[in-house]
Amino acid sequence: MPPTAEVYYPAMPKQKVVILGGGFGGLFTALELAGSLDVTLVTDSDHFVFTPMLYEYFSGEVEAWHIAPRYNELLDSNVNLVVAPASRIDFDAKTVSLENRDALSYDALVLAVGGVTNYAGVPGAQDFSFPFRKIEHADTLRRTMVNALDRIPPETPPQDVRSELTFALVGAGASGCELSTKISDLLVDAFKRRALHGEPRVLLLEMGDKVVPGMGDEIRELVEDALRQSRVEVHTLTRVVNVTKDGLTFEHAGNEEHIKTAAVVWLGGVRMNPLVEQLDVEKNKRGLLAIRPTFQLTQHDNVFALGDIAYYPDAAPTLHGTAQLAFQEAGVVGHNVKALFEGKQLRTKHFEELGEALSLGTERAAVLTGGKAFGGALARQARFALYTSRLPTWHHRLRVGASWFFEGTTPRPLLPLGLEQ
């Protein structure tokens, strides 16, 4: 009998998945899907930012490569990377338009673009205050502090030094408390090194009646103690009226006060990403995307959303708006995208607090885990250990963990500009 001829069939093309946003939700969803589908990650930066440790980067306790690795170091060849802002989504055509790039088509779309800084319509806030969400924001703020210090001669009277080195932070959530204590500790250290008279002034302004309003009383007590130790001046029930190039005006109990500042840092929450604002889909009263328990948009089975832009009710209240929630959601979204194409059942999940850790100054932290809170130097070490485990990819965790263990995490002082590395 003649030999049987082998018949070759062309491989079926993989389903296309486009993920918009390279933060915790987008990156960890991409890592979950890598290899099983044709995955494209779209982001406006070439590097990831482990935002919970941006404060340690600012103070020099960690290096940029520790918390901001490039995507091409984290993603293998199974994930396509496109560095370009997304400008429009066409759900009917299943396409995403990009600035200065060809549009991308998709079979499934994952929205993980995150929010943007919310200036709440305060005059001058967007023009004259610093945001704090990216590596370059931390670099700019640190450089501004060094420049302000460099302008002060050692013989300057204490009251003049205090006036020239006043820094105001707007918003006393976790970000405001973490950054204000870092700024104050670095400045106090700089005063000693430069033999300046008096002390700096760091103000933390909050519209509500308490700091870290989304957290429990136990960890709040540790935060308040750290703010006192770092000499941060806390003003609650205080509203910022306007921001100028060299100062701000705030109102408390009907009285307005204008102060001169070396810098104003705006940490007063986030608002919806403009890309999401333009979408004609169901949203809740706060403008967040309405999603099913499977993270699918209510009107589109093949579009998923997670992180800051979507409200997922089945999560501990303290998790909403945090990187930790997006980190947890990504695993479920990745599974559900695959299940959608395989015709399998999609998952739902309840999310609980995995442990909270705040960096408070250059020597302390506050950690909440297992329902117990503790602070101080030990908490600082625990925070490093906790966040090592949450860094993306095992090889990056290994490199960073080894660096922190062998090279240490000593803060970098605010040296004169010529000596700043």
C-alpha cells in the first residue's frame, strides 16, 4: 500500500486581547494571560511603577529599578507592548485608537487605565502644585526641595528659614501622611547637615475631620503618632481656596489664611480617567464603570474593567481605590478572559484586606496584618518584606530582595545640588 500522506492544518490564530493601562491591574492581567492568547499591553510609559513604594524612592531608600522596572524586563515575547496613549474606543468595531499609531483590533478588551489627579476645580491647583503619581514627579519634588535648601545661607534667621522652607501637602489620606513624614524627616536631616537655624515647616491639609479616613482607629493612632514625631503640622476640616506660584490660601472655620510655600503637593484624591469619561456605557453616580461580578461591563460581554475606574462591591471597604485591590482583581480578570473564549464558567470573588503597610518617615512604618497593627522600625522592615512578595515576576522579586538585603535601604540625604546623584 502506498504510504499515507500527512495532512497539515494551519494553526488557528489566537484570540486578540488588548489591555489598556500598565498599572497593577493591567500588568498583572497581562502576566496572567501571557502565552495563552494574543495579548497586547497598551501604556503611555515604558516602565511599570510600584506606586506603594514611590515614597521610598523619593527618600532614596530604594532605587528606580527596584520599583520601576521596564516592561520589556517583565514581559516575555508572548505579550506585545505598545507605548502610546489610547484616545478612543469603538465597541462596535472592536478597535482602540492610539495617538500617532495604527488602531488596534481586539476580541476582548481589558480596561485598567486608572484614575488621574483630582484638583477639584481649585484655582491654580493644577498649574502650581505638584502631583505625586510617577517617578518623574518624585524626582521633580526632590529637586525642588534641594533647590530651596540651596538658596538658604547658614546665617539666615530661623523665622526667615521657616518661611522659605514651608511645604504644604493637600490631602491626608495614606499618600499625604506617607509623603509629609518623608519630606519632614529629610528636611530635618538637611538642617543638621547644613547647620541651618530653626526648623522647616511641613503642613498637611485635610478637608475631613481625621487623617487616613479610610483606615481603622488602630492604625490611625500609629499614623498620628508618626506625624507628631516627624513634626508635621496637621490641619483637619481645612479647605484649600487657591494655589499660586509661591503659596496657597486655605480656609478653616470661616477664616482664610494665605501662606508662602516652597512647594505645594496635591494628594487630594483621583478622578475618572478622561478616556473612560467619554465612554457611552453604564456608570454609577461617581462616574465609575458599572461591571458585573465577573468584571465584564454590563453592556459588553467582551470588555472587562478593574482598578480605580470600576466599582466592585464585593470587596472590603478599605480596599477601594487601592493598588492592592487591582493586584487581586487581575488574577480573576485574567482567568475570566480565558474562560470567555473557552466557553467555561466565569469566576466571581470576594476580596479581603491582605495587609496594609504605610511608610512613615525615613525610620518608621505602620503595618496592619491579621487584624493587628504595629509600628516603628520593625514595621518598616516588615513593609519591605511584604512588598517584596508583591513585586511583579519572581525574578524581579529575587533581584530586588537581594539588593535590599545585602545593600540596605538607607535614605539618601538632601545634599547640595552638585552632590545629588
